[in-house]
Amino acid sequence: MNGIIASIFIMIHSNKNNMNNLGNEMYDLIIKLFPICRSITGEGVRETLKIIEEYIPIKITEVPTGTKILDWNVPKEWNIRDAYIKDDSGKKIVDFKKSNLHVLNYSAPIHKKIGLNELKEHLYTLPDYPDWTPYLTSYYSENWGFCMPHNLYEQLHEGEYEVLIDSTLEDGHLTYGELFIKGESEDEVLLSTYLCHPSLCNDNLSGISLLTFLAAILLKEDLRYSYRFLFIPETVGSITWLSLNEEKVSRIKHGLVATCVGDRGSLTYKKSRAGHAEIDRVVEYVLKESGTPYKVVDFFPSGSDERQFCSPGFNLHVGSLMRTMYGHFPEYHTSADNIDFVSPLHLGDSLKKYLEVIYILENNQFYLNLSPKGEPQLGRRGLYSQIGAKKEGDTHEITALLWVLNLSDGANSLLDIAIRSGLRFKQIKHAADILHNKNLLKKIS
Ligand code: ZN
């Protein structure tokens, strides 16, 4: 086969073991990243980026606290070393070292003894899921607090409690990672994920792992598009990147936010704000062709970083390809979104879908039929003898040739032809390659 990223085509269509092995490696990276206490700033982000750097050559940027970023400012940097609640017998009833979810993320430092009533004002639980610890944050209003299972909360008795949060909230930096892979074209595909959640797997370690492995694959390819990978804190990170890189934004033609890609649910695509962009059509086509259940939802202005990329001043063609959408599984933002909640098989399947999307984006070109008056004589060019027409597959190949010749008038991309003909994109692409080699087609974009 000729054409761009042929090896990706082989990887996703010919060797199932490849994807299973990659799923296992993606899972191993999640296990490595799981214990780190991440937030929107701080050492947890740096430690995470250092691990990603072992896989792909990201560039790390540090933006000082107070820097003006669009309508926002880079916040103070948060770091934490320890936190606990001790009861009056000195026993630790909540211990940050056992789970970083126990601390309200971005808690200000505190060390004092308090009574039960005051303590309860700073405790957060999930009465509906009494064994789980919720994940909560207080980034933009200074507060402190602990999160714990409701069952434990109900056992608290009157008395004096020692609370310690050994954290710092001071001037520092916001840190993010970026990888740019130069392709033939200056036009870019943006692939973004966030790295600000502590020990949570589907939301968000699965997205980090998927983009790390996707980047490692694309680094080995000759690409048509240039690819920009972002590993950023959610919301404030995308606002920072957009603010510092406004001159690059117009080069972004397509994009996806990767999140919640490791659970056992079926795939969900959240469309870009435009709703009918090429990325929207390509992802929908890949999901439809997969033959497995999927959902497509229209853009809405809450969610992840697509909110910023699709804000009206940028209006980028960025959607989000997920499995079960954030907020739609009970484990979301709780201690139950752990390493058992994600599976290597589903991580590998999500990566395969991303590769299929990229394969089509890379190859979705427009051609012009150079012999448009009547059908060109295929037999004279060896195309009938080459493809036979004896087997059913051969008939499909002839049909594909005829569709490509007929619709290659400059107004239809290969994806348009695949959709209209009902043939698979790979058959249409194969037919276009053959006709191009026989000088019957000219690439026009
Ligand atoms: Zn989240």
C-alpha cells in the first residue's frame, strides 16, 4: 500500500495483538501515575510530566503566578506533604498518605485542635455511596477540608480532634507539557488532555495514557498534518495555553480532548461547537463503522477543555471522544474511579479508535478525475485484469473505482465518497491510490 501512515493502517486492521499489548502498556502507565497527588499546579504536575517524558519528548513550560491569561490570572502554586485527622486517643482516622483524595484539593495549611461541630463544617462525604471518598477541590476560594467515606463520618464521636494539612499555597508556577510533531503541512491537529486530578483513573489518567501512547506512535510516522499534544491542568491550563499561543491558534484545523477513555462503557463523542466540522464527521463515521454501540452528543458549554477551545473567540473544531462521559458514571470524582475501574482492553480499544480517526483525517483528500468525459477504459490500463471481478471482494473493488471516478469532481472528499457509496473508507482510499497511480486522478488538496 502506498499513502500516508500506511503502518498505522496495518497496526489497526491487521494485528489485534498489537492493540492488546498497547492496552496493557497503557494500563501500566496509569498504575505508575496513580499514587501522585496532582492538582492544577505544583510538584504533582511536574512529577507526572517527568514520567510522561520517559515515553515522549515533551517540552515543559512554567508560567509564573499572577501572569494575566485571557480574563484570568495564573493562581498560586499548591503543594502538600502530609495531612491527617487524629482523634483524642491520637489515632489517625483520616490519613492523606493512604489516599490523597482525603484532602480537599488546594486546601490552605492548618494545624489545630477543634471540636466535632467545627470539624464537621470541613468534612465532605457521599451519603449515597457510604464506602467511597469524594474528590473535591477549592481552587479559587481559600478553604480547607477533608473528604471521607460517609460510614466513617457517622462513627465520629464528641471530642477533640487534631487536624493537620501541611500544604503551601504561594507564588510559584503553573506547569504544562507540550509535544509538537511537524508534518508536511502547517495545519495542525490538536490533541489535548488534563493532568490535574489526583488518584483518579478514568477521569483523568486514562486520557494522559492514551495521548502518551498515541504520540509515541505518531512520532514514528510521516504525517500530512502537524500534531500538537497538550498535557495541561484543566480549564486554567487551556486558558493559559490559548493566551500564550494565540498566533498559533488559526493553524488548528481539527482537535480532540481525550478523557474518560478507559472504562468498560461504550464510546461517546461530544461534537465540536460547529457540529458539522470534518472532525465531527470523521469520528461519527469511525464509530458507525465499528459496529458496536455508541453515542453522539451535541456540544454543550460545560465539560472539559473543549469549553475553552470552542469558546466563541476561538471556535476551534475540537470535539471530545470518550467512553462513558464524565458525570455519567457513579464512580466519577470518587475513590471508586480507581485502577479496577479501567481495563487494558478498553484502553486499547479507545486508542484504536483515535488511530482510526487520525488515519481518515490524514487520508481524507479531494481528487479530480482527469478523464471525466465518459468512463475511462479501465481494461486498457490493466485495471480489470488486475482486479478480476470473479470474487465478491473484486466486485467491490470495481464498484469502488467507479464511485471514486464518478465523485472525484473536486467537491467530494474520500470520506464523502465512502459515506455516499456505503463502501468502507479503506476501500475508497485503496481505489483512489490505484487510480492515482494510473494518472486518472489528481490530488487537489
Ligand atoms: Zn474531573
